[in-house]
Amino acid sequence: MTAATAPKLRRVSRAAARRIALAAQGFGRPRPQRPPGTRQIAELIRRLGVLQLDSVNVFSRAHYMPVFSRLGPYDRALLDRIAGHGGGSDRDRRLVEYWGHEASLIPVELHPLFRWRMARVHDFAWGSMTRTAFDRPELIKETLQRVADAGPIRASETGTSARAERRPGVMWNWHEGKRALEYLFFAGEVAAAGRVNFERRYDLPERVLPPEVLHASTPDEADAQRELVRISARALGVATEPDLGDYFRLPRADSKARVAELVADGELVPVEVEGWNAPAYLWPAARIPRRIHARALLSPFDSLIWFRDRAERVFEFRYRIEIYTPAPKREYGYYVLPFLLGDSLVARVDLKSDRQASVLRVQGAHAEAGVDLAYVALELAAELDEVRGWLKLDGLAVRRRGDLSRPLADAVKALH
């Protein structure tokens, strides 16, 4: 086919791409009027394909917030139940933990799609894990036996202890028993039975996974990766190849190959998106709403924005988490959540749940250039008040930091 006869790429405006992305991520419809139940929560997570986990709890655990952002106030115990979290026996296993996009909750039926990653543990696991496996294979064997004998177990029950002192610059002070467990978990030889107080419990896969998942045939690596890209494409709506590969952390060479194969099979439609400096691909069944009427605070680990290059490309919003930035060098704050209003990211808010005082504290509030401060403040105040109630906090306090803080404080005051 010559250049003259090649089909012309479909063009998508930047605004349409933004609406496609939001609808694909579950923001295309109003929140339910009644608190959502287990079925709605599970359906949302199947649509997203993954919920990222993170240990920072200054505001709320990362995996709780994306559900609230899309469905509004819900009973977090329902999510705990389908994830196997909590100490009770009232569980309905629909989610399981694995390295999907970092540490993540994934629909349990997707677990076999990651067996290729488990088989290639030495290509993907962190160096400290693989060094332990190479240097102390007997420890790996002993740890697996301990899980078999006594699981579910915590890392502290492996018979080893953490270093007495933390080393500067080391984020996780893992002892050898923890590294052995994490290696086995990455390799799929143990599974996450759940978490209690956010501490992972490890057990044998046959005591965690449903039989139909445990005994499902192992997909070919390329087939599994293609299915992961399909899930990513449905969840993103319109995306570049790096967007699609990042969603489940595929190696770049594999991501390129799988996307090309899906394009050749007609499962992804190449498009040109206005203002994007990279080829884009449309999921054929993606909705293109005329308008998006969203209002949501977004966790830093929300799948809508976790790939910062994509967030900047889609929303013209440069976002970096500053948790690991020294306080004097932070521009916006420690735990900053972007605020989605309509189809745009219009502000960013540094939040802290002061549980002892039962107050949701706004440590800082900054508006994006050109927004209507008064309107954004009113909408943000209403959303913050809804979040406060969901978190079962009594008060909402605004610190005077940032250009949005004064109108936000006035709007909060007017609520009560």
C-alpha cells in the first residue's frame, strides 16, 4: 500500500480524548443515589482492572479512594470483604493481591494472566529479593515450608527479625524472612491471604485462590499480555502504547509487540489525538460522551492519573507526588490530591485526616490557572464535606496556604 492509498487516520480532539478517558475510567455517569453495594464495587474494579495499594495513611489508604471518587460514599468494609482484608471470617473473595501495577488488588479471575511474570521472577523482582534467593536458597525453602505448616503468617513469624537500625535512604527495612516471603509471593509460590491492619498475611495459593482460578490453564505469555493490554485499553479508552504498557507494567518491548498485534487484528484503532506527540489507539467500544459532569478528589495512586506523562498529556496538568521530597522543597504539600471538576483537573489539595481530633485538615489548596476560584471553592467544599462524612470525621478545617485556601475556607464556613 502506498502513502497515497493508505487510509487516513481518524482524528480525535483533545477535548474528546479527555472525555473518552474519563468515561472509560468510570466517570461518565452520575454517582448512584444510594450507597453502592458489593456488586457495584466489584463491577467498578473489574472495569478498572486494578486498584493500587500503598501504605501511606495520612489521609486514606490509596485503594479505598478510587471507589469513592467514582461511586461516592460506600461502606469500606465491603471492599475489605471482597479483598480478604480484615481479621474476620466474613469474606467473599473477588479480589486478590499481586504485582499488577505495583502492589495491587486485581479481580481474582485475572490471576492466571500474571503467571508469566511469576515464571520470570528474576527479571522483575527487586534485587534484594533475588539476591536472597541466590544467596540463601535454603531460606526460601524453609520459608515456604513454614507457610505450608502455619499459614497464613506474617513476616514477623518467619523467625528472623528486622535490622536494629534503619539505613539512610532505604525505604523498606526488610529482614531476610520478609525478603524470602516477598520472593515467594512474586514467584506465585505463596499468595496474599489478606491484610490485617494493612500487614500482609501469606499463605499457599491453594488456600487463597478459588479452585477454578487455581486450576485454570496457564495462558501463553503473549496471549496473557494481549489480554492485559485489552483490559488496559478498555480502562483507558484512548491511549498511547506507553500508556497501555504502563497500566500493568509490561516490559516495553512486549508492550510494543502486543499493541502492534492488536492493531493488526483490528482490536485497537490507530488515531491521531490533537496535541499528542505520539501515536494513539482507541478502544473500539469506547464511549465518547458529549459532556462529563464529574466532581471528585483523586488519590495520587488513582489509575486515571498514576502515569504522570499521561495525566499531563490528557489534562494539561503536571502532577508529581511530593511525599519523598523534603518539606522545605515541596511546592504543594505532602499528600496532594488533584480535584476533578467537569472534565478538567482544576485544583490540588493537600489533605490530612487528623483522626485524634476527628478533623479533615486541608493543609493547602491551590487552583489551576484561569479557573473561577469562587465556583471551584464551592464545589471543592461540598466534595470535601462528603469525604469527611465518609471518613467519619466530625470537622473540616482549612489552613491558609495556597491561592484557593481563602475562598475554600469561606465556602466551608458557609456549609455549616
